[in-house]
Amino acid sequence: MSIEVSLYTEALGETLYMTLAATFMVFILGLILGSVLYMTHENGLAPNRITYAILSTITTTFRSIPFLILLVLLIPFTRVLLQTILGPSAALPALTIGGTPFYARIVELALLEKGKYLKETGFAFGAKLHQVMTRILIPESLPALVRGITVTGVTIAGYTSIAGAIGAGGLGNLAYLYGYARNRQDVTIIATILMVLFILLMQYGGEKLTKKLSHK
Amino acid sequence: MIKLRGISKRFTTKNDVEHALFGVDMDVEENTIHGVIGPSGAGKSTLIRIINQLEAHDEGTLDIMEYKDVRQANKESTRMLRTKIGMIFQSFNLLENKTVYRNVLFPITLFRTPTKNDRAYALELLQTVGLSDYMNRYPAELSGGQRQRVGIARSLINRPKILLCDEPTSALDQSSVKQILSLLKKIQQEQSLTIVFVSHDMHVIKELCDTVTILDKGEAVEKGTINDILLRPKSEATKLLTETVGYNIDKILTDYHIDHTLYLLRFNQKAKENPLISKLSETYHVHMNILYANVTPTHEGVLLIDILGENKDMVLKDLHEKGVEVTHVN
């Protein structure tokens, strides 16, 4: 056991940072993209076939690119944006772009589900279009939106370890550098345990919050 | 109060154009309950949604109160009109994440921060619908009937003149249906509301409505008072509907294979008080065969009889003098 504890804590810290920062970005961007997808959907608030087709195609395209390939594809973009392609922050653009389409679809579906009945209910009481969105559909979808961001966060945590393999740091990087490259099985196991604990905690927190917000 | 003239509506789907409504005329008088009934796909939901412009019609004019030709109105004036028209729905459409009290107050919050008066009125409405004890519950904790009562309270918070009801009892069990109907009747009288009630169920319409429009395949095939519709249906669609509540005289005639004239008697309140039939039978030495009897929604007695004997004409004359309306049927 020649590896210092600080290596683990540092790696865990990096994983937490990457996951939470990217999940936060994905929450904001996914909410916006998902809302626009919903609005322009044929059953949405302001149907627009062409806008929807374009956004939907982009969303599906980015969702279908495997994350490792997305990472590599985004290297030039990341270099321009952050002047580096190493370290946890350098992973954020790829993590955000990988997670946003995934969450946007969850948002779109949640809004469509609530909108089916509540859209016209809002209008029937004289709500303006933006009020239907902000006062009815989003508050009513909140439990689904929180549940969705939890699932997305877990996926993003998984992505961080792939990013780790190409130099982003974090637990994935640790497991790769020591466990794989130097044949230290024990490091791999401890890194795995830490990762699993982190994800369990995130899942638990998400479920708790969903339950608190939901009145079903 | 509400006047529709030549209202048409088409829906364009990917492959073709579907007609939902063809030149529908309809009049709803102030302070009455008007039913819209027809089989599914007849265009009932579309029609009621045109009244508050959740759907815009393609042709025709719609006047509501002082609002003339509302399709031409700007967005803001349509919004104002909507606050004067309450609406309740088949699936209740309550906000699941808000308490019963917040649901009732919700339409107000779209326009202003609720005042003390608004909050007091919300409580008053909850009392009217019998849910004062449930004000801090969430909709998921309530039964279907209770949820619809929240829907009714919510629809009244803006003190509307008109209430639109889109199949509000279709998702409810029998006893809840009764409660909701009597609640609507009570509220209609207390607040002098004008109600438009859409249903596919003649039992419900018969129970509640003063006047009726029958829709079939997008056309208004018949309209009139509930009694006229029940007793003298003209169109095939109407006959099918009245049959479901046991009012299809034509069908009764066919079933009995009667080849001579029968008499349909309609007793008003006063005529109901005397044992007319047995007295007449005694006085004029005739036999009367009762083929059908019913009470209309407005509590008029209806009797279909066959008169056997010499003094038939005198019986009819006497009935007429006693205030019984006699119609010859054959």
C-alpha cells in the first residue's frame, strides 16, 4: 500500500467536481433545449415543424455519438475554449455536450406528458403562453425533472471515468493509471468502491428530493 | 348570451382534411343550462372549445355577451373573455403539486396577487362544494368526485357568467355523478350562471339541461327544449339517444304493432293531482290501456294510452278541459 490517501481524495474531488459542475450545466442547458423542443413539438405550445425537426436531429445526433468519440472530436473545440485539453475542467465541455441532449429529451417528454391536459387548462383560465410554461408545466413537471437530472448525473459520473482515461483526472484516471497500467488491482477496487458510493449517494439524494417535490 | 352562426372547423392531418363541424348554429339563453349531446366523434368537444376559443373556428361567427365575433378579437381581449368563462374537464386537470386551496385560487394568480377578498372567496367556494376540510390536501389524496368539485370551485373563482362543462361526469361513478349534477344545478341557480354541458350520456343531459343541441357527424341535427327532444325526436341520431333513456315513442309503437291512433298525454303539475284516468274510465265507460308512462326532467307526466269504447271523443275533450295536453300518434 504505497499509494497515499491524498491520491484517492484528490481523485474523488476531481470526480465530484466534474460530475457536479457538468450536471449543473446540463440541467440549465437541457432545460432550455428540452423546453424549446417541447414548445415547437406538434403537440407543444407553439408548434413549429421546421425548428423542431432541426433541433430534434441535432439532439439525436449528439446522443448517438459514443462518449469516447465525442471527447476526441471535441479536443480542438476544448483547446480553443480553455487553452488546454488536460485536467478536470477540460472535460467539462465534452461532459456537458454529452449530457445535454440526454436530459433535453427527458425534459421534453415530461413537459409533453403534463402538457397533454394542462396546456388548455391554463389557456382556458386566461394564462399567457409563458405563464403556461413557467407557472403550470414546469412546476408540475418538477418531480420528473429532478428524477431526470439524477439519472443524467449518474450517466455523467460514468462519463467522467472515460474522460479520466484520456487525462481528465478523477477516479477513472486513478484506476487506469495505477490499476491497469501498473497492475495494481487494489487501487482499481478502492476507486470502484468510491465511485459506487458516490453514485449511490447521488441516487439516494435525487430520490429523496423527488419524493419531497411529488404529491402523487 | 352565446350565439353561434354557421360555425365550421376543419382539422388538417398529414394526409387529409377532416371536418369536425359543419355550419353549426346554436343559441344559449342567459341563465339556462344547455346540453350538447352526440356520439363520440360528433364534434362536441371541438364545439365547446370554440366557445372559449381554445380552438379557433374556420368559418362563422360567435358572439358571447358583449363580445361580438370573438375570433376577430385580439389576444388580450380573448384572455379577458376567458376569465368570464369558467371550464371544467373530464379528467379534472388539477395541478397535482398544489393544494386544493391553491388550485382554487390559481386562476386569480395568473392576473394578480390574490387579495384578501380573493382568498375569502376561495374559502367560500370550497364551502359551497363541500370541501372546506380538504383545503390543505393534494388532489391525489381525493376521490374522483371530490377532484371534480375542486375543479368546479376553481372554475368559479373569477366569478364567470358562463360555465363550460366538457364531459365532467364521464370519469365518475354513479353516486358521484349525482352529486356533481345537483351541485351544478344548485350553483347555476344561486349564481344565475349560463352553463353549456357536453356529454354523450342522455341520462345526464336529461337530468340537468333545459335546452339541448344534438350533434351528429359535425352537424347540429336537432335542437329544442329537453321535453321536446325526448318526446318528439325528429332525426335518427336523436331517436337513438332518447331510446337510451326510454323515451323513444316511435320504437314503442313499432314494438306493439299498433295500427290505430294512440294518444300521448302530457300532465302538468295541476293535472297530476287528480286521479284523472280512473275517473274518466268510470264516467264514460271506456277502457284505457296504458302502453307507456314516464316523467320528464321537468316533472311533467307522460302517458301513452289506447282508448277502447264508444265515448272516445268525450274523453279527449274532457282531458283537454282539465289541462292535459293530448297529441294523436299513429
